[in-house]
Amino acid sequence: MSLHRPLPAGPLVAFYGDDFTGSSAAMQVLAFAGLETILFLKPPSKELLRHVAGSYRGIGIAGVARARSPEWMDDNLPAIFDLMDEAGAPILHYKLCSTFDSAPHIGNVGRAAEIGLRKYPGWAPMLVSDPGMGRFQAFGNLFAHANGVGYRLDRHPTMSVHPVTPMQEADLARHLADLSRLRVGLVDFATMKKGAADALLQHELQRGVDIVSLDVLDQETLEEAGRLIWEGAGERQFVLGSQGVEQALVAHWRAAGLIPATLAVAPPEKVDQIAVVSGSVSPITAAQIQHAEAQGFELIPLAAEKAVSEDALKVETDRTIAIALQSIRNGHSPLVFTAAGPDDERVSVYRATIETSDIPVSVVNDRIGSALGNVLNALIRQTGLHRVVISGGDTSGQAASRLGIDALSAVAPLSPGVPLCRAHSPDAAIDGLEIALKGGQTGAPDFFTAVRGKQ
């Protein structure tokens, strides 16, 4: 029997997340497996990255590529991949959403793969599933839970009608064919369970594929996918996938006895008040907003359609800040939101306003995220709140960037894919802030209440 590939000293994984919430999910997996990880919210200097490389097993950079064009990727990702290389990690991971949010014009995973493979020639494993978050892949098709029910991705009640990246195809190889000319192979779960994954992988590579998609359905296939990635990696291995990549690597490392078994991690302590800002319109977030209101949170809508005018948005932001400040003074936890689900009439108002405007949707969405960040920044600085939440994958990058955070580290688990993090900043008002970055598709209905702590 062959020996397992050992773990080298220094960083094991360097990852770039295509949104902020997904980046924190990857950090969570490594950190709570006992592999200390830091997540930069803006690209650090090469000198800083080399300096911290000796102290961390995981190094991440949170990004916004999911909300950007292929041209933006061409202009920005090569430098980011060069920077990640400075960490010296054997695994270079382009972290994408576990619902594969991607379209030809925005968040194009195929373009990101092309750029990565130009720097790291060869093949790239692709692992999107994460059973712990209700994401499964079978014979190359991706499935995802919604309210405890499994759906093929092109029939998922949220992802099939996503306002930015609607998924019309669950077969990821077919979907990638619309994004790139890269050739995609597959190692399916049935072959894994027969113990023939290595032979199939070699067959696919001999066919000349660029990407090999890995099915994952359960713990057995998760461990096997992790083995295929780790044992097949050379000095540098470019990998595509969700936080399932880290889940698979950790599962394999544990099974091989390379790291300890599951570690006990304490839940966060209760606090009296938190502040939440949400730009998500998913039904899952809507249920969380409804639950929070029933538990005493004060709901404060921010009129997203005002973002077509910077002046009007400034007035709306100031109005929202004033209401939220008073809410905190009254002992409440404010929850500022743009809409409560896709059927909220606010969504129709927003879309109608956009249609009559000459402002690009991407610009308007960036303005909304920044406005929510400005609200949160004002609340933190004027009240001293030390625990906050940003909800929405596309929102989180713009909102978090308004807070002056350099990096995050994970301190406590909240929900699969969502840790409570500690902010690192030279700004004393922000350093030590506890913050959770929650994607629209993550968390139980009581998520916001759980962040505050059971009352």
C-alpha cells in the first residue's frame, strides 16, 4: 500500500474567493479543522503575504469576481494569482459559489479557469458540492437543497430564477461549454465507490481534458475527491470549486491520519444587540428576516431604487442611519434590508426603476452594497456595537469594503459556510469587531437570532 503524501510545512491552501461570503466559508473549514487561516479583504502586498506565510496553514483573499465581467477578470485575476503564488501553498484554489453562480457576461468561471490554467498549465480538479451545505453532484449534475428539499440546480426555486446569474443547466460541463472552450471531464461517484477513480482520472487526462469535475454525494466520495486532489497535486495545483474543496481535503487528511479528528469549537457568546444589513433577495434570507422580526429585531427598509441617483441614495442612506441609530438607542437590534424575498414588491419597484434608467445594473448594485456598508460603518462608530452581519454574496464585498477591515480570522461557527469572524484593522474602532458574512442561500431561519445569541 502506498504511503499518503505528507503535509509540508507552511501554507497548505491559498484561495481567492469570488465573493466575500464564500471566502469566509472556505476559511471556516480550514480554521475549525485546526488549520489556522487568515482571510484578507483586499490584496496584501507580496512582502506582507510572504511575512505571514510562516504563521498560517490557509491564506485567503476575498474578492468580487462573481459580480464582474470577463474583461475585469482579464485585467485583475493574473495579478491576484501571481500574488497567491507568493504564499507557496501546494493548492491554489479559485473559490466559487456552491450553486455555481456564473454566466458568460458576469462571474464567468470559465474565464477564471482559463486564466488560472495559463499560469498553472496542466489540469484543474473542479469540486463544487458540499454535502454539509446541502450541495450534491451526481454524474456531473449539481443539486442543491432549498428548505430541506433537494432540487436539480436548473429547477431550484432560487437559482433557476436568480436575478443576476439564473442557472438554466445543472450539468456543469454543459454550463461551462457556454462560458469557455476548455474541455471538461468527469470522475463520477459510482466509479469512486468501485475504487476505480484513479484509472478513470488517468483516462480523462489522456483524453486531453483541461478540467476534471469530481462528483461528491457523501462522506466516502468527499474523502475520495480530497485524495484525488491532494495525491494528484504537484508542487502547485490549480483547483476550481466551492468550500467543498477544503472540506474534501480536510476529510482526506483526517482519514489519512495527517491531521487530528474533529475539534470541539465553542459557540459564540450571547450579546444584547447586533446590527444587520442585507442586500439579499433570496427566499432563505426572507425567512430569516421574518424570523428576526418575530424575535424583536427592528426591520428598516432601504429603498434600493434610489441608487440610480447618487444624491438620492445619499439622502436615503442618511435617513436609514438615523432610524437605525434610534433603534439601537431604544434597545433594539436593527435589520436594514433592501427586500424580503423575490416576491417583495420592492423588487418590482427596483427593476422598473432600473429599466427606465441609463445606469448599468452593475453600477447600481455596487452603490447599494456601498450604501449598506456606509450604514453599518456609521452604526459601529456611533454606538460601539461590536457584532454585526452582512447578508448577501454580491452585497458583502462592497459593504465590507466600507468598514476599513484588512483581514478576518474565524472565531466561532454559526452555520455551515458562515463563521463568526474577528476583524483585523489599524482602525481601533474596527479592530476586534465580530462580523458574519452570510450568503443569500445559507443559514437556518433563526440565523440572525443565533448570531445575537439565544435570548
